[in-house]
Amino acid sequence: MDTPAPSASRKSAAKNIPKVGFVSLGCPKALVDSERIITRLRAEGYELSRDYEGADVVVVNTCGFLDTAKQESLDAIGEALAENGQVIVTGCLGVEEDRIRAEHPGVLAVTGPHQYEQVVSEIHNVVPPAHDPFLDLIPPEGIRLTPRHYAYLKISEGCNNKCAFCIIPSMRGRLASRPAGDVMREAERLVEAGVRELLVISQDTSAYGLDLKYETSDWNGTSLKARFFDLTKALGSLGVWVRLHYVYPYPHVDEVIPLMAEGQVLPYLDIPFQHAAPNVLKAMRRPGAQEKTLARIQQWRSICPDLAIRSSFIVGFPGETEEDFEFLLDWLRDAKLTRVGCFKYEDVEGARSNALEDHVPQEVKDERFARLMETQKQVSAGLLSARVGREIDVLVDEVDEEGAIARSSWDAPEIDGCVFINGESELEPGDMLKVRIEHADEYDLWGVPVRTQE
């Protein structure tokens, strides 16, 4: 049967559909902000443009955590202006509107982080929505920028901590948690849409609910507390992987370790330790009882031996001595963290650490960065070699003619390692399977599927 050609009115409408270009920079929390804005725009009939040329307006969602990130954002704004000319700026750097307009006076509007309504309103001013009931249909889980099989789940905004090197609270405000029922309903919609892994994020995940005084909200006829443990346990009941990011090691974090041992959530904690030397931690305004932290890590592993801990560290913080740095290296050897990232300290406009004495020369920062990563490389190689011969569950991310690229419970997307499954090109992203690990290097694993007996 021949398919009827679209009517002239439908063709005309298609030509007039407003299109928005989107540049999203920064961390997963900013990515979630972009997804929310895009979901609202799609609900109003807007389309996303894959290039500058086809867009009626371009939104640049910026990062402002470090000066290098700020410059990257300013460069992205400049590129969008040069290629398109119609640019709206949002995100963390948006709190520095004067700086943005001084460098790029041609931007149409500037908004701060998580100001979704204002961004959409500014887009309306440039290119009004063209309502069309055939276009204004969006999936209940909203529009996402991640692959179909995993999604970031943001549970709060802002932060109450006062770390000397960080300006996030001045950009994103104090802690503002979402009601637990709202979080769970979003999580359920994502799972119903085919998501196999939920990555829980916020600026301070383990502080969740503090600002709400742990108030309860309704979830499927039950009262659920806005509390880190309660929310984690509820998410663990959905039957998908649940991965916890940006978890400060407050005492109550101990409560979730048994959930990991029982398989309710992944045995994975992303904890931003930042350093280990007491003097440096004090200058950073961070918790400093690292001996107790080592004891807690040992206790966690006694309960959940498969626990993976990823963390990030700053080298070259003002006042960091060679003795402090050696202390950090020794601590890393003892802690045996599964995954480690490292940053070289840099001044950030507005941060208290700028005024500290004894700034470390750049060449010393570079040298310490290399030594830390080499130390962790050796730790990682030892941990991964111990997994050779084990059978583990993996989640497939990509497939090509050479085989599949997957991740284990110990690996978050884009920041951790991979499990390569050579020759298995018939798998699909989102598939879960069991593999036997046959080889390991410093960061990645190689495995073969475990075939069940017919």
C-alpha cells in the first residue's frame, strides 16, 4: 500500500519548527540540567539542531569550577557566536555575567545554574515555540543525553561545605534536596524506559535530606524519608544497577555498605578525599582524620570485600610540602583505592585558597602529578590482576566489528575502566552478561562470555 504524501500544511509546519543548538560542558550534574531544559523544549515543539548552521538559537551550558574550565566555556561561547550569532549562556559560569559580557558582548542573555525556567523564557524571546500536537509528544522519562541504558539521577542541588579551593556553593547555592518521592518517581520512569543503571549524583550525595530535616513524602502509598540510607535502599529495590557518586564519608555512610554486600546497590563509592596529609586537609578545610578513614575502609571491605572506591586528589595545594606529598603516596598504597583521578591545583577566582601562602611552583605540581599517577597505576595493576579468573557481571556500552566494550560493577561510564569482550559483535548496548576475566592491565580487563550449559 502506498504511503500518502504529507500534506502541504504539514510540510510548511515542518519548515517552521524552531530549532535549538545545545553545547553542554562540565560535570554530570550540568548534563542533567541540560537534559531538563531540552525535555521542556521538546515538550513545546522545539527540535535540537546537530550543527550551528541549522539552529535558530544556541544555548551554551557552561562550567565555572576551575579557571581552565571557565576559559573553555568562554571559548565555546565565542565559537557559538562566530558560527551562529544567536547565543544564550547558562550554567555555573553564568554567575559571572559581567565577565561573560565583557569578553562576548553579543550574547543575548546570561542565566545562572539550574535556572531552567529562565533559560526557556529567554529562548521564547528569541524564537517562540510553534505548537504542534504531533510534535509535542515526549517520552515520560524526558529527553536524555546519555545512552539509553544508563542515566544520571540528580537528588539535590548545591552544597553546605566550605572547602577553601571550591566556589560551587557561591555558584549553585546551599544544599537543596529533592523530595524522596519525586526522586523515586523519576527513577521508576527511567527504569520503565529501559535504563539498566542509575548513577546517583549531587554535589554532596551523603548530605541528602539534611536541609529537609529528612521529611517524608509519598512513594507508591508508602512514606519515604529524604535520607541517604532510605533513598539508597528504595533505589536498590528497582532491580537495576545503582551507583553512588560524590559521597562524603560521613559516619552514616557505613549504613549503606551492607546494602552493597547484599547486592541491592553496586559495591561502589565515589568519595572525593582530595588529600591525606593532615596539614593540607586542614588548609583545604576538609575532614582530616585519615588514619580513621583507613580503618573505616578496612571495615567496609570486611563487610563487602568487592567494594570499589574511586576518588580524586589535588596535588600542589598551597603549602603542600614534599613530606605532605609523600604522606599522600603512602596513604594511597595503604588504601588501595580502585580508581583515582588527580588534579593540579590552580587558583579559582573567589576561592579562599588563593590567599594562602607558599604556592607550589608549576613544575613541582607537574612532577607530583606524574608520581601520584604512577603510584596509583601500580596499585591498580595489582588490584585488577587479582580479578583474572573470576566470573563477573558486566553491562555493555558499545559494540563494533571487533567486539563489545562493557563495564563491571567497579566502573562508572567515561571515568573508569572497561571490560573488553573481543569477537562478540552480536551483543547490543544495554545487554548484561556474565564473563570470565582472562587478562588485565593497569586500568582495563578482558573477558569471554560464560556460556550456560544447554
